[in-house]
Amino acid sequence: MLRMFGDLLPIKFRELRDSELETYIQEIMTQNQREYFAKGNDLDFSYISSDGGRFRVNVFRKDTGVGATFRAIPTEIPSIDKLGLPPIVKKLCDYHQGMILVTGSTGTGKSTTLAAMIDLLNQTRRLNIISLEDPIEFVHRSKSSQIIQREYGTHVPSFAEGVRAAMREDPDVILVGELRDAETISMAMTAAETGHLVLGTLHTTGAVKTIDRIIDALPVQEREQTKSFLAQSLLAVVTQVLVKTVDGRGRKAICEVMVMTKAIAKLIQSDQTHQVPSQLQTGRDLGMQMMDQSLLAALQAKEIDPDDAYAYATDKRLFQKFATDASVLPKMDLTQSQTGL
């Protein structure tokens, strides 16, 4: 199967037998990777084909045998402008310390956004940038900055250890591929508090869920300390989804953006994160926007498919009048409507 612009499509090719497929996959693995996979583990690695194409690979076992997912990684790192990201994303790259999080579910382009931010820093500032990834995706060449890319499992045993080591390597910027556990989150927070700019990702679908996830991930006795960190050192949360373009031949990143303000910091420290969305709605001058606001703006500019926009919307009533596919709309209960009349 191929995923084209978000949709899965079958490849016109003969069925591969399990043993044949496994042989193909074994060919592109190193000896260490074969041994690791043979122990029953899933395997993540990057692969460069003979023609120079680069892929992120996940190999796994299922009821019918071995399976693999390949994600194509462009050789050219796209710019923030080319990706159509909000202008505030560029401004976030001017900070010297604190934490910036790019969040969203799997496959929403978080790695691409971070790569674009790192590339901007690489071009415009003289920094020591240390990147911790699983696996390494976009390959950065040092320009104005020095970029050191380290891979989970190959160069560092864990993200937490990678961050701990990075702080002894004179970094200005640390990119943490994924804040996947309490230890990594804690180490990343320490790095941000001690004068470094930390960029990271979380699999959360909004600013409020991101804040709550970080607070809940750490021990209860550290709750107040964590809230204090978020209020003082969290710079912004950018949450994104990929929505089909009008012609169906591409996808556009649509973002929710939260920029830390004194008002939001106070809401975090007083356990009132549920009121953060109202700050996003009124903070447009600071570059903030709700996901629905962003979707609506892109829809009115005829940049995205109205049915796909409806699917991603939180308050779907705002988007019903744009939808063209009646099957995606809620069904009206005729009995109740007649009774009401």
C-alpha cells in the first residue's frame, strides 16, 4: 500500500510471500539490526537507497508474518515559508532559552516542522545545536551553526541520557525527538531552565492537553515545581494537523499556537488550564490561534478541502455550511423534528 496525500492506495504488484518479503527487508538491515529483530523486537532505523533516497523504516511482526512501513524523507529541508507555517514559528526561533514544543498525532509533520526550525537557526545564528532523534531523519549540514545529530540506540541509549550528555557538550540548542517518559521530560526541563533552547515533540492534540500531559507525567511531589517550570520556561506549544488541499493533490499544515503570557502562566499555576483556549482566541496579536480559527481561515482562503476541514474541526457546527459531502454531516432525527413542529 502507498499513502498518497493521506489516503491509502493499493500498489499494482503481485502478492509477496512472507519468506520473500522477509528476505527483502533483511537485505537492508545491518547485522546488529537483524540480531535485534530476531529477538522479537520491533525495529526503527533510517535507510538510504542506492539512488540516494532516504527513508525512515519500522519493521514489525504480525499474524501473517513480517511487515514494514517506509516513510520517505525529502533530501531538501523545506523552509518555514514553504511549509506555510504561521509567522510566529519564525519568531520563536529568536529565543535563546526555554522550551518550544511541536505536538500532534503520528504523521502530522512534527519532524518536518522541527527540521525547518533547525535549518533556520543553522542559517541565521552561530550556535552549537545538538539533535537527538529516533532515528535520524533529515540530515543537516552545518552552515552558520554547528549541528551534531545523534541517534537513539546507535549513539545514545535513551533520550534522557542523550539530554544529560548534551548538557556537558556546550550546547545552545537541544532538539529532543520525543519527550516519551518522565525522565526525558525532567531532563529537558532542566536543560531549558539552565539557559538552553530546547525543542521537543509530544503526541498530544492541543496546548491544554500538552500542559496536562507534562504535569501528569511527573511524580505528584514535583507537581508544583513542574507548574512553575511551565509558567516560567515554556515558550510556546505549536499543535498541527495535515489537511487535504482543495485539489486533493497535497496536504497543508494547520496549526494551533499557544504563546506563553503572564495570564496563561497564572492559569497553569492555579490549575485552571481549561481556561487557556479563551486566551488563544483573544491572543491573535501575539500570534496565537485556535485550531478551528486556523482551519476556518484556510477554508475561507480556499486552501483546504471543506470535508477534511470538517473532520478536524472541534466545533463542527461552524463548518457544516462548507461541507460538500452529506455523508460526513450528522443525521437529523426526523421524528424529533416533526414532534417539535
